[in-house]
Amino acid sequence: MVAYSDPREAGQACMIFGKATLGVSVQGQLLVNCHATVRTEAGEVRGGHVLTEDCTVGTDPVPVLITPRGGHQ
């Protein structure tokens, strides 16, 4: 089952797990489509689409694993 909702503010949160697809928009800019599971300040666990243009990454590094697919840059 799939359900869509309006964006919900998570406040300051810690990413538990996530996956992202990197690409280029039709305007030629970097495009990141990210889905993640986060733990909020209140301890709630939430998941869904991350609005990357509205997110600020904190001072702690975020480890990532990038797996390129053949024929893509």
C-alpha cells in the first residue's frame, strides 16, 4: 500500500538509514532523490521522501556508499 501526505516537519533528526539516486535535472543541476528513516528529537521513528532542498546537514559527517551503474556519469 502506498500513501502520500503533505510534508511533515521532523525538526532536528538523526538519519538511521537512507537511499538516494543522483542525477541531473532538466535544468542541468544536480538532482538528489532521497528516501530515509530518521529518529526525531522526540524519539519517533519516521520514514519517507526527504526534501533535500529544505534540509541542512549538520556538523557530523554522513557516511555514504556510492555504487555507479554502467553507462552513467
